[in-house]
Amino acid sequence: MTNPARSARVRPARVVLAKPGLDGHDRGVRVVARALRDAGFEVIYTGLWQAPAQIAETCLQEDADALGLSCHSGAHMTLFPEVMHELAERGARDLPAFAGGIVAPADVPALATIGIERVFPPGSRLPDIVSWLRERLAMAS
Amino acid sequence: MAAGALGDGVVTKERKTFSGLPLQPTYGPEDLAAFDPARDLGEPGAFPMTRGVYPTMYRGRPWTMRQFAGFGSPAETNARYRLLLERGQTGLSVAFDLPTLMGRDSDDPFARGEVGRCGVAVDSLVDVERLFQDIPLDAVTTSMTINGPSVIVFALFLAAAERQGVAFTDLGGTLQTDIFKEYIAQREWLFPPRPHLRLIGDLIEFCTAEVPRFHPISVSGYHIREAGSTAIQEAAFTLADGFAYVELGLSRGLDVDAFAPRLSFFFNSHIDFFEEIAKFRASRRTWATWVRDRYGARDERSLRLRFHTQTAGCSLTAEQPMNNVVRTALEAMAAVLGGTQSLHTNSLDEVYALPTDHAVTLALRTQQIIAHETGVADVIDPLGGSYFVESLTNEVQAGVETYLARIDEMGEGSMLEGVLRGLDTGYFVREIAEAAFEEQRRFDAMDLRRVGVNVFDGGEDLAVDMLHIPMETEDAVLAALAGRRAARDEAVAAAALEHLERVARGSDNVMPALLDCARSECTEGEMVAAMRAVFGTHPESIPI
């Protein structure tokens, strides 16, 4: 007997990693993409220069279980809220989201209120990112 | 972790440099059995330039202290420049904001949130005039970190100099222009590679004839290293790019000695002290050898690899940010012992944001202490002849030559074609991503240690002040731009842009047409659009 909900859960968790805006610093996102893939996640990396609406579209089309945003340009307080707004517009307000990059600690609480649950700054360990995401998605399912 | 936990007392444990080169416990004469000081070192300022590019080095003149700076509006950045000059800085270095770097105007929808944030916002001539207000452009040298739109921003700069009444022949400085490392690492380009190379060729020709004191290209390894490469990859890919530009100049019919002396370089100084010193020395020797033997340069000035250095942004840590002052001082010391011509020292707070006045002053003072208190600048190449440093220099050079041979092979005997091929196939991006992943893996495994992060992470973080760029800055820049768009002579601007597009379609040098656009108050975004209509765009390839 096939149970759609069950078979949906058997597939590997799908994570969209995205670079909003004009920022080209992609060292971090590429390293994280590889670590998540090695850990069994299915990773969809958008590449550079993504508009917030494009990122939200990608999350829907790819049936994403989580979204990771990367920004090193200082525009995160403009771009991250726009991405979260575009997700909410498409009924995906609850998609678990996390971020990495150059984010001042003072900005972290404000990002949490819009649904960016964790920020991993430079110096983060890959196993910590992997285990956080595993636990977060286990919680969700 | 307690201090004792790291001293495991096992002296035979394998040790490696930061980039993974194996290290012996000690080095001696047997490691330099084939070493010939006359051949491998030479005199300072003479082939093969291992000891430095000038006979007198810092005894003649200390390195240029050049802090990369820019934020907010042109007026705000102008104030920062004047502060730095007043505190003893000796050259200017412009950091542009991301929309400017990507060829977009401040009112472009993609610029939202980015205006003035990681550099200064520049849209048209008035902005560049304001940026250098009360700073005579013939009295300082100006470095501009701009690549995709470098010819456009240079045209704005030249037009601003005209309005100051400064002759092009009196302008000194450096334009980064290095598009190869954009595709390879920094990832800011506008057009496909070959149109960019045509623009760079036009720029080299124009500068050789009209702006002879300016360096039109700064061949850059800094960003390659920040993207995660090893020291050897940084040196190898940068030198390969440099040779490709030499071949570009030759293909335009220029004599190598007419333009090679105007090529300059830009390297990273990372945290592994001796590996970095070896990298600088090996790079100089490799450049001198190739330019003489492969490209037939006869003028000694063509053989001089002159370089700017920036300490490694990626070595700084968000944890215990005061530690960054120490890291930066040591990296700066390696750059000086490696013979740099100019230096930027990072500020302790740059892991969070652009630096405050206080932090940038401390970074400048770090250089001044090295130059004027420590005595390390009094003797040229003080580590020359060290068994270890010479061995490591040889080893880095051998690693570099292996990569160069590979790239030469990819181009079937042409470094220019080899580099282009490597861009097409994703070779460089993959090589660097692999090294970045390996570095992270070693960090996670505690094989690479970072104090305050994965060792000695106890204690309280001191809070540091941070530079905050308010959203009002963006509003003010947008209002000023709207005012200028409304006030200019629309017919003159449109005619200049139309002329630019025609020239881009043909084969004449684009610089005069760009200068006309700059004088006509065309914006950067408009000039890019005119050229994009001819050159097209270039998608990113995304191998992970």
C-alpha cells in the first residue's frame, strides 16, 4: 500500500541554498552545499544574483524542506525580509530558514522574528550546521 | 579547552603549513644542496628579483600605506579619506559599493539595500568629483578596486581630474581591472570574457599613450585566496592571469617592454608566516623568469613583480575580535618581510562590518609601528639565505610551475587561451572549492586551530563598536541621482551613449567615447547598458 505522505518523507530532505542580491561571495555557500550533500541532504543551489521572488519560487518548485540564505554584502536586513515576505505571499511562511555570512550579532534577533531561525557566521563548524538542520527537520516531520 | 591540552609532547607528529605543505623539524645545508645564491637570489632589484624589486627597497622609501576605504555617500567617504591622509596614510584606495561594482545605478531595482553599504555609491561624474573634493589628484596616488566596469569608472575618474585641472600625465595610481579573477573567485563580471578582454586591451593602449603613470591592471590573487585557495594556487593562478594579460598586450601589437612595467599585482597575506613570505619571494622569481625567457622582455622594469598586499580578511574571527589586531599585525609583518610595495591592514571589526574611524586608525598605526619601531624595514630581504625560507620558496615555486604547466597545456601553448579554457570548464572554481572544503574539514577536525574559535574559546568577548550605514544614506543617494537625471542635458547624454554603442560595435578604442559619456553626465548603468546591447551577458556556471 502506498502512502503519499509516508513516501514523501522517505525521500532525502531537500534544502535550497540561495544567494540573494548582487553579492558574489560564494565560498561559504559552496562549502555548506557540499557538506549538506555529503550528509545525505538533497541540495539545490540557486547560484548568484537571485531576486527574492525568484528564491521563493525556487523553494516552491523544488518542494524544499528548508532554505539557507547567504549574504556577505551587508544587505541582509533588506534582502532576507524580502525573501521571507515572498515566501509568505506564496503560503510558505513556515519553511524552516537559516542563514550564513557577514551578519552583525545585533541583527540576529531581528532576523529571528521574521523566521530566520539560525545564523551561522564565519568560523562555524560544518558538523554544527548539519546537526542543527537534521534536528530542525526531525522536529518538523 | 585548557592550555595544557594542546601540548601533547609528541614531537614526531606530522606538521604542515596552513596550505598543507609538509614541514621538516629543521632545515639545513642538505636541503639547499643545489642552491646557488648568485643564480637563485641575485642582488635586490636585479634578476631573478627574489630579494625584492628595487635595489634599495624600504631604505629608499617605505611601502605605501594604503587603506582600502569607502562607504555611504561620496561626501562621507571623502571625509574618511581626509582623516586617513591627516593621520599619515600615503595613498588612497577606493572601495565601491556593490551596485557600482556590478555596473548598476543606485536606482536600479537590484541595488536596493546595497547602496553605500560595502563601499561608496558612485553613479556619475558629480559623485567622483565629490569623492575627491579638496584632494588634488596629482598629489596622491589613487587605487580603485573595480573590475567589470573598470573602463567606465576610469573614464569618470579622468573626467573628474579634468575638472580639477589636473593633466592625465600627472595622474598616478592603479585600476584593478583584473576580470580573470572575477570569473575565478570574486564573481563580479558584466560581459562574457572576450568582450572584457577587448575593453582591457583598449585600456592598456589608452593608458600607455595618454595616462602613462597609471597602472591599468592589478593582477589579483587576494580574492582567489579569500575564496579558499591554497598559497600555491593563489600565486599560480595570479601569475597565469598576469601572463595571459602579457599575451593580450602582445596580441595588440604592443612591445612587452612598453606595457609590462605598468602591470602590478595584488596578493593576500594569510596567517602562516613563513609560507606567505615564501609565496611572495617565489612569485617574484617566477614572474621575472617567465617574462624574460618566454616573453622576451629586455627592460629590467618588466621583470619587476610589484605588488600590493592586504592582510587576510578570511583569517579574522567574529569571536574575540580584539585578537584580530594581533593576526593582522603578524600578517602585515610577513608582507613586509616578503617585500610588498604597498599594504592594507584589515581592521579588527571587519569580520562584522566596514571599520569605524577608531578601528581603521589602529590598523594604520599597526603598519606605522612595523615601519618605524621594529627595525624590520632596515635590511633588505632579511630572511634571504635561511635554510627554511629558501627551501620553502623553492617548494612553492615548484608547485606554482606545476600549475602553470597545466594551464599552458590547457591552452595548447597559450597562457591566454589556457586561462580562458579554465574559465569555460570551471577548472579554477573547482580547484579552489576543493581547497576551501579541505581547509574547513581540517578546521572542523582541529587540525587547523583558531584561537578563540576552536581552541582557547573561553572568556568574555569584548564588545566592539560598529559602523552602521543607515537606510537614510540610500534615500539621500537616490534623491541626488534623481535630481541630476532631471537637470542634465538629455540630448547630449543620449548622443554620447549612442556614439558609445556604435564604437563598441566597431573596433575603435572605447576610451574616448566613454570619456564623452562621462563628461555628458551619463550614469554608469547607462554606459553598461549601451555596451551590453553589443556584448551581451555571461551566465554563471554552477559546479559545486
